[in-house]
Amino acid sequence: MIKVCKFGGTSMADGITALRVKRILDADPARRYVVVSAPGKRYSGDVKVTDLLYETAREVKEGGHVGDAYARVAARYRSIVKELSIGLDIDALLEETARAIEEEGDADFAASRGEYLSGRIMAALLEVPFIDAKDVVKFKGGNLNGKLSYSLVRKALKGKPRAVVAGFYGEDENGRVKTFPRGGSDITGAIVARAVGADEYENWTDVSGFLACDPRIVPSPVGIGTLSYKELRELSYMGADVLHSDAVYPVREANIPIRILNTFRPEDAGTRIVSTEHFHPDGRTVTGIAGKKNFTVIFLEKARMNEMSGFALLPLKVLKRHNISFEHMPSGIDTLSFVIDSSGLKNGVLQEVIGEIGKAVSPDKISVIENVALIAVVGHGMNRKVGTAARLFGAIARAGVNVRMIDQGSSELNIIVGVDNENYERSIKAVYDEFFLRDDPAF
């Protein structure tokens, strides 16, 4: 049996937690290949190493040399190595890294050094080979070159009973280091799992799996024992950030289950994520609830829109010219809406987009709703269950909240509702109470 284990930033925050990682790995011989993140926060108010490295890149860009930010990075790694008492010449490694950052002068390269240094330290602690992600994870045209990456990872790990791979970065077609989005070590772990044909991909973090909703909104929500890949994708995308949503694809294609586990409570069962074919619902109507604030809805109305071939293509071209993506596109017989993350519409962009769409389609009406929060109610148990939508909207109505937008996929896996930002938390609580307290036999 082969397990690939990815450990997040909290699991690498200091030497004590790194020793926890070693004990977890030593407890199961199947845990053979390890992917690590850069050190995260040790306490409230601490700074993640990745953030310090981005600041280092700024210092190099402005002054040509690493400065105070890199000094703080170096201090973190020296402290970790000292706590671990391993025979690694960390000073020489840090000096070499500083020179490389100054020579490259690139933010992606600087940020990648967090995972690189973590990987070197963990490999020394475990006394196993270190694999530089630059040599095995490849990008082409800005995207992962999966076929080549799987082949290179497989070749690099062949004959190695155990090894450590640095997460978060790889190499583009020009030989430059390129990083995944933040949290991208999850993706590296999935790539390694796919490449070696792992029986399971363990993702170790500081929570015991997925919760049914945000514990900052609902105290002590129930845990989710099992998720399907599809449910994970919906919940992760909508803000349940235990696992990077893009980490699903490499393992999903190979039908490799994921398990989310807690480094600080390794005895907890966590959450297991499986393919839809192997997913068995636990009887609940809803699996989880997630959401995000700060969206803008652009609403178009035009009589007989449905008879105009290619009508939707025209406003989509406007969005493309401004490099704006949309989250949802609810429509009616004479109406069309675009739900857009408000962060992409700042500094007058919104007014430009509205003006250009108006010229492109000459709508009868165009209006904008700002400060909208989206709430995703997700679960295979919703499929063809009579009254689910009525319960959802009834719960929100009883909370005194007006629904601004509704969107439901044909798979009946999720229902998206839009409410005003100010009503976001109240709506989440109402929906949780309806589907998790009322569905509980003890209610």
C-alpha cells in the first residue's frame, strides 16, 4: 500500500510540530512520499514565511538585495533546525538561497523558497532523498503539464522507498520557477499521488476534516465523515478552504481517495473524499454549506432575448476584454445576469463594463446589485428529494432575509442563493439549523 502525505504550513511552523510530522509518518509504513508547505503561523499575529518571502522579492526589486524580511525568514529556519538537532548546514543553505533570490529577482522564485527550504529540512529529519519540484512539476502556457509531470515524478521516485517533495511550485517551459496559487502544495501532493498510483492521498492540516459550515458562524458544526469529489469541489470553491479546490483533479482522474487529517489530533477519523460511484450518503439531505461575500450582479433585460442568436456572447466578450470571469450566469426568457467577484470591478472598471455592455446589446434595462453574498447548499442527498428548495427558502424567509438571486445546477447537487452581505451570517445559521438540527433525530 502507498500513501502520499501532504503537510500544511501549521504542520511545519516550528521544530516541535515537524517532530509531530515525523511521528505520524513513522507510525505507518505505507506513508512513503511526503509533500511539505512553508512554515505557517505559530501563533496569532505571527507572519507566514510565504508572506515574508513575497516581501523579500519586493525588497530585491527595489534595492537589489534581500533585507529585513529575509532576515526574519532565515531566523525561522535556523530556529526550526536548532529545535530538531539535525545535521543540516542551514546557514550555508540560507546564504545560497539569498543569492539565488537576488539573482532571479522574481516573486515566484522567492515565494517557492519556503517550500524548498521546508523540504530540505524534512528530508534531513527523515533521512530520505529530497526531490526539487522544479525538476519534476512542469507548466506549459501557464498551466500544469500533467502528463509530463506525472512521468517525471514517477521516474524520480522509482526505487525510493521514501522521499520528500517540495510543494507549491514547478518549472515553466522557459526554465523559470512558477508557483501554483496560494495553498498550491495541496495540488503538488495530488500530482505525486497520481504519479505513483497511491492508494490514498492524506492531506494533513490543523483541523479534523471538513465541517458542515464555518465554525466562526455556527459554533461546533457537525463534521463531515465522507464527501464526494463533486461535493468537495463545490464547497472548496465557495469558501470551505480546508483543501485547495484544484487539488481534486489529479486524484479524481485516477480514482484515488483523499483523507483530510489533523496533525495535532492524528487519532481523529477526519474526512474521506471519494468518487461519486463509491460515495454512500449518510442519510442527510445536505452535506455542507459554504459561501463568500462581496459579489456584484449585473442584470440585463431585453424583450425577446431568447430569439436573438448569440445574444449572451456579446456581454461575455466585454468581460473577456477586461479579463473578468463570472461565477454564475442566471437567466430567464428575457433576462440575463452575471455574478462577478467585486474585487475585479474596482477603480472604475464596473462603469466601463456597464457602458460597453450597453453599447453591445442595447438592453431595455441594465442594473447593478452590489454587496451580494453567495451561499452554496451542497449535497447528493438533495437529488430529487421533494421539498428541499422549499425548506431552504423557508428557513431564510423565517430569518427575515430577502433572497436576491437563485441558481441551481441541473445535477441537483447544489443550490446557490444570493443575499445582501449584511444578511450572510444570519442566512448561514438559518440554513444550518434547518438541515442539520431539524434533520437530527434528537431535535
